[in-house]
Amino acid sequence: MNAYTLSPLLVGAAVAAAVAAVVLLYLLRPPARNQSVSSNLIWQRVLETYRRVSDRWRWWLSLLIASVACVCIVVLAVARPGTDASAGSGKAIVVVDNAPTMATRTSSGGQRFEVAKQRALSLIENFPAATQVMVVDTQRRLVTPAFESRKDAVETVTALQLGQSYQPIVPSAVAFVPAERRYVVTDGVLLGAPPSDFVAVTVFEPANNLGITAFDFNNVPGDPARREAFVEVFNAGSEPRSTEVVISGIGEQRVTREISVPANGVSAQVFDLSDFTGGPIRAALTATEDGYPADDVAYGYLASRRIVRVTLVSGPGLEFLSKSLRAQPRVRLNVISPQRYMDQKVDEAVATDIYVFDRFVPSEPPAAPSLVIAAKPAGWLPARAGDASYPDVLATDGRHPVLRNLSLRDLYVETGSYLQPEEDRSTTVLLRGDEGKALAVAHDGAKRWVALGFDVADSNFGLLPAFPLFLGNSINWLADEPEIVRAQPGIVAVPFRDARVLAMDGAVLPVTTVDERSFFEAAQPGLYTAIGNDRPLRITVNLLDRRISNVNQSAVPVAAAPAEAGSVSAVPFGLSALLLMLAAGLLCVEWFAYHRRITV
Amino acid sequence: MSVVLSEDFLRQLEHLALVTRRPVAGHLRGHHRSRRTGVGMVFTDYRPYSQGDDTRNLDWGTYMRLDRLILRLFEEEADLPIYIFVDVSKSMGLGEPGKLDFARRFAAALAYVGLINHDRVSLVAFSDGVLSEMPARRGKNQMWRTLHFLERLEPQGGTSLQNAFRKFFGARRTRGLVIVASDFLDAAGFEPAFQVIRRFGHDVFAAHVVSPEDREPPFGDDVVLVDSEDGSSLKAHLTPELLDSYRKGFARYCTEIEAFCRSHGWGYLRADTDAPFEQLMMHALRHEGLLR
């Protein structure tokens, strides 16, 4: 046992002084007065049958010892001891879990994080005065933790804020820092079990929570005009609960449904959003007494266009191209010949969202974004850079929307033409052949276009599973639907540099650019918009994770925590209170023994 | 310290006499039965006449019938030797009223009764041995000597009944009535001492002098009990339970003495010093058969 608030020397001195005072008072007690009696004959008989006088003195001695023990216990209790046997005046590491689930409300109305900070402060304040304390958080908000005085450590803990990363960790570097005491103050939900050489101080407390763990949109198969939203609600509590799910869009668009969620179970719901015009969509729960409100809302972005009008300008021959385009969802295909394209009027051109030019290139830029297959030199297309014969094709930029989720390792091109794109930020080489020459180029300008330097018929591209995906990606990109990125709260990466990120309220968020990507911190679920390359990027930030919503799944059981946490505040009443109760018990025994006069 | 007996009380005592249950062996003529035959009023036996016998006691009727000289014997009435033992040990000096004072008055009263009845009264002051002795006295006019003897007694020494009795009765003493006024707080016990008296065939009357302090200790809490006789001490915390045990123990001790006396046909009186003295003498002693 070690006293935290007083140094061992001071505690020892206090105990010695208290013991000396008790012994002195004991010795100064009024002496027994002499009483002359006729004879001790009867008294001796009585005392022999009652109790030996020597026993009385032994009893008095035991009472003195009880008094001394009582005073010592009181002094130790006042010194607020702990039970950490290794406690000394050295170094201590206190890891405070500031993961998002620490925001769960407790029965007292506060957050687990607030309780954790109080526990951490209590730990630190009970360390010996000379202890150097390193405060570490699991979100790395404290970038360079260092040993500091108790006072500074208290300030550090006080200033600590909740983080947004749903992958908290105890920094591995801490494990190599020599320290006599190591504590982790956590709820054990996201952090899991602490390292073995750390003492877990749990702040876990079961809480009711309903959370949205899935939120997505789909077109109804066979009817592109209909769209549905899928919502999954998880109940982390031990009792079935009811809640109202509200899906709202722009304006007055709103769908509401009352649902019941079983205990520790989910309820999957499908909502018809055919009447929604598109744009930002918000799903929310209206459950009361919810312990973790962060997962009560989810955001999505519903595409504005339901039907994409595609015009295939092609001569006879490539039937599979038209079939592949028709197979694309939301595509309404119109096939015309090059001559028909040349003769069409302006109003007809306006009725097309995307052109697909098959082995035909108009001399003038088309009125709509276009996909050019077997591109030939034209004023609005890159110049020809030579013939390609059996080139080794390499996809250059997998992050480009056109190449997303494509595997082109098996692409085999017999003949084609290399393209010579202009080197500017709006043009991206998608495929390269020998000597790095461009085989496919994407242009992100006023009118987007994608140009392939080879004919699909002169390659096995049409036979690859990636071909319809390529068509779909190209149509989506060319249709200029806002690109949607899904992320969780925390640090979110934007796939272009120097992005300008706006929150839902229009606030500009600070952005850090590293290499070709931009990073910003999404503090809470919501819709964010990243603007770069003159085009917006929609970012939906949602929790949508059952591990997060299940705030009652702690790796640090409540029952085990006090024994491990040991010293200070992991138990409802500390060792000081226990010592004081023991002292009170001793006082009662002494009072009973003395005032009840059971002595002789 | 003077021994004060009121005149009325003395007048009442003059009507009383000390009684012994056994035949006495006094040498002088008195009013008590003795085992000797001689001049008396109570016929006891016959025996053949021998030369020198008083011819006045010959049974002439028998001689006429049997032609033999038969002498009639009569129970001789003798005086009563009374030995009054007064305990003057230090323990007798305690108590309020004092036990020694009580014992002096008690002895004076009985001595007065004996003297006026022409019994031989001896007074013995003892503690751990015989301290002083007043030789046998007879007659009312010896009362002043008796009082003078008693007034000179002071508490001293310890208590040894056995030593006192052995020393006193070591000299030849006529069998008589032994009256012991003591608190009987003898570490060696009272039984061996009484056995000494019993061996000589005396009749015994034990006056157990008890002070209120002996009976009901008034003190409490932490005390050092100092023995008034040997100075030994006992440290004790006097709880109510312990005091109650003492009361029971003291009562048991008194009962033991009384039972011993009764078992030998002796008289016993527990004389509480705070009880009315004259009432005690006039009623309790008559009830116990010591006075009539």
C-alpha cells in the first residue's frame, strides 16, 4: 500500500506522531486509586472465578493496541492510500480513451468520456507528488505525449477532446516507454481489451441505443424509374424498442415509418423514394433516451437523373456494343449512323445526354459528352502519335472514375493508334502502351470526352467482364452525375489536391494536401462537398457500423474492472473509505469493551 | 476509645444469663450444670458408699431394705468459664461503624452478663496471635476492669485465628463457652482454627462482625484494592458484574462459616455493625440461644 497524497516519509511521521500521542494519552490517564479493604480474601476468590487480573491488563494492552491501530488507520485513510504495490514516485502512463463511443451517455447524464476524464484526474491526483505522468489518448490528438508533472498532466487531461476515429489504438510506442504504472481509462467498446501490462479502469456502463447501421439506394430492377432506400436499424439494448424512421429530402419530401426493433437485433426496412427528386437524403431516428445519438442519423445522395439518353453513332457491325449499352441501367439508347448524326438538327442534339462514337469522329466537338472508340484525329481530340501494334497495355490511374473497379490486366490489343494528349490538368491518360504512349485519354473540360485509341473489335476488350463496367463508369462520368464518396467520421481523403471542402451549413473546412490528395476532418455524420477540378465531389459521412452502434459490447467487463483498476476510483468507494469504516468498527469495539465494562 | 453501654441497656442485661448447651466444668459453684457430682439439687445416680463420703447423702431407705450403704449423687452446679475473643486485627479497624468498636461493645455486653451471673469471664485480644488477655474475673465489680481492658484495644496485625486459639488454649483452660467476635477474614481459613477449639471440647459462639463496606463495596471503576492487614494489592476494574460477584462471594463466605458452626452445634450470629446494637443483643442472641 502506498500513500499518494503524502510522501511515505510524511505518512510515516504522521503515523508515528499519532501513535506517540495515543500512547502518551494512555500513560497520562488517571491512575487507579488505592482503596483499602478489610481483606483481599474474598476479592481474590471472586477474581479467580471471574477473571484474572493479569487478563485485565492484557485486555487493557489490547485496547491500547486497538487504539493505536485505529489512529494509524485513520492517518492512512487521511493520506488517501492506493493499493498499487508498485507505486512509487517514478513515472506513470495514463491512456485516456477518447474514441467516439465514449460520447455515450451514462445514467448520470454525462458522457463516458467525462467520467473517464474524472477517473484519469483522480488517478493522477493520487499519484505521489513527484510522479511524472504521460497522458496518452487513443485518437492521437496528443501528437507527442511526454512525461510531465502532475499539474501539467491534469491540464492535459482536462483539455482532452473526443476524437472521431473509429479505430482507436493504444500507441505501440507507449509500450516501450518505461513506467511503473500504466492505466487505460476506457469503455472497452472500440478500443477492445487493453494491453496486458496496463491496468484497465473501465467507465463502461450499459446504455440504450438505437442506431442506423445501413443506408443505401437502389433502382428497382426492371423499372429504372423507381428507386428505393434500404435502412437497417440496430438495437443495442436488452429490451425491444420502438422508434420512428424519418427519411427526408429536399423540400417537403418526407417518408415516416414506425418500427419495432428487437433487443440486440436489427430491423431492415425498405422505403420507396420514387417520388423524391434526388439530391441529399437524410435518414433519422426519433428514439428517446438514446445513449449514443451520433448514429441516429445517416446521409446519402440520390442521383438526380434517372434516365440517361445515350446516342450510339455507329456503322453496321458492332452489335454487342449496342447491346452492352442497352444493358446499362438508366440508359435509353438511340442508335444512329454517322450520316444521320451529320444531318441531325440542333433540337435533336439537345435530346442526347451522351454520344458514343464508334469508329467515327465528327470534325466538330459534339454537343454532349462523348465516348469515342477508335479515335481518329480531329480538332477537339488528341493528335495521333503513331501506330500501336500488340502493345503492353497498362492502366495508369485506377482512381479515375472511368477506371474505377476495373481489371484490365488481361486486355489485349492487336492494333490501334497512340494518342498525344495535351499536358494539362484536365486531361488524364487512362491507358498506356509501349514507351508510355497513351492508348486511352479522358478529358474533363467543358464537355467531357473519353477517347480510345483502338477499336474494340481489334482487341479482346469487348470480351472482358470489365467492358460493361467501363461503359457504365464512362456513362456515369460523362453524364456528370456528382461523384459520391462514402466515408466514416474522422479524417477523410479527397482524391485530388487543394480541394475546397464545404460542410452542410456551407462552412469551409480546413484541408491538408498531401501528394495528390486532400484531407479534412469530418467531425460528425453529414454531407460534405469537396470542390476541385471545377467539379464537386459529394461525400457522405456516416457511421453505419454495427460495431460502433453496439455501445454495450465492452471488452472490459465491469465486474473485473475494480479489481484490476485497484487503487482509486474504479471502486464506488475507495480504500480510504474502507479504512475509515474499519477505524469506525475498531472504535465501536473499543467503546463497547470500555463502556460496557466487560473488563475486570 | 470508650465503650459506651447505656444504663437502660445494662439494666436489661441484668435479667439475662449466658447459656451453654454443654455441661460446664467450672471449679466454683455456680448456676450451670456440670458433669461433676456433688452438692446440688438434681439427682443423677447412686454409688456405693466409701469412707470419707458425706454421710448426708446416704440413702437410708435403701440401707433399711438392702442393708447396704448406698450414696446418692447430685449434679453439681458450677460456674461457666467464658472466653471472649476479640479480633483486633487491622481489618477490624475499618468500616463505618467500625467493626472493632462494635466488637468491643459486644464483648463488654456479654462480659457484663457473665459477670453479674458470677461466671468467670476471660477476655482475649488477638490478631495474628494472642495480643493481650484479661484473666478470668467474676463478679459485677470486675466490670470496670473489663471495660478498661477493652478500651485499650487498638487494631494491629493480621488475622490468624489458629495461632491465637492454639496459643491461648495451649495452656490448660477449663472447658467453657468460647465467644469469638471477629470478621473471620483469615487467609488460613477459619476451619483449622475452630478445629483447635473443638478439640478441647468448648462450646463456641461465633459473632461474625460485618461492616457495610465488607458487605457492599461502595467504590467502582479502576481501583487498587489494598489489603489492610498484609498490604497486598489487587488492581481491578470494578464492573457491576464484578461487584455483584463479590456480594455473592461474601454471602457465600458467611454461609460457609455459619454452616460450619451449625454442623458442630455451635452458635453463629452475623453481626452487621450498622444494625441496632441493643436490638441485636436482646433479640438475636436470645434467638440464637446464647442468652436467656
